Amino acid sequence: MARETRERVLRTARDLVHGASLAEVGIEEICAEAGVHRGSLYHFFPSKDALGLAVLDANWDLMRAMLDEAFQAAVEPLDRIDRFIQGFGRMLGLMRQKMGTTPGCPLGGLTAELSAQPGPGRDRAQAVLEEWAGYFSGAVHEAQVRGQVSRSVDPHAAALRILAFVQGMALLAKVYDRPDRVVATRETIRALIAAD
């Protein structure tokens, strides 16, 4: 029962934060939507910051599952990135259907918000983004080994360019309410990878 309550609070907070921001969503609103008292929320999450970190981790778990699906070893290295972009675009489209508008990346806005102050939020946001970039840098490095990408390319720098581009496209998808804007980006990503 306690675990179900914690998951319900976390799921509710995640949905509310993704529709707005952590700063805009109040504890009372989360409690009302989840059907719990403040004491129950604070039993599982001692502060709003702790709840924000839990939301970040929950969002990262979902994103990592999508990355793991796209980055299977049997797939060519650069095609893994393409597969992820396609899945990311589909995810934004599904969220648009559920929410009535394209909300943007579930990690992008929250990592920016949590990193506004030094401390655990910034540290965790950086760790999540570095882990995400690791998928891209690993694929770029493997493509180098196979002779598909120049050895002069820094895989980590290329990964950060890809991540920045993906986040920018997610922002445009949100602003224009067009999740399909994320999908048709293969050639741009290839150019970002090749840039020295």
C-alpha cells in the first residue's frame, strides 16, 4: 500500500511538472490530484526538492528505457541515434495526444530548472545529461572504429552537440505544437557529428 501511494504521488507530480514546471506546481495541487494528505507526501519526499529529484529520476528511467531500446548492439552505431530520434518524436506525439499539446522534453526543462542552484539538483541534472550523452558518444566512437566517422571527431563533443540539438528541437516542437519537427533531423545530426 505504501509503495502504491508513493508511486501515485510521484506519477502525479511527474505529470503536473511536465505540464508546467516544478516551481509552478504546488504541494497542495499534487496532494489533491494524487488523493493524499501532505503528511503522506512528506513521508516519502521530505521536501519539494526531494520530490523534484525523484521526478527527474523517474523521467530519466523512462528515457533510458527508450535509449536502451534504440541503442541495441545489433544496430549500426549511427542508426542507433536515428532510432532514438524517431522514438523520441513518437513519444512527444503520444504525449501531445494525452495532454492536448506538445509539452517538450520531460528531462530538458526539469534539468534546467533543477540546475539553477548549486547543490544536489544541479549535480543530478548534470549526471543525467552526461549519461544521456554517453549513449551518443559511444555510438560515435564505435562508428569511428568502423571507419564511418573521422578519427578527428571528439565523440564527447559530438554527443553534446547532438544532445543540444535534440533539446532545441524539443523546444521547437513545444512552441509550434509540432512533435513531427523532431523526426526529420537525420542529415543535420550527421553534420553535427562530422563537425570538428
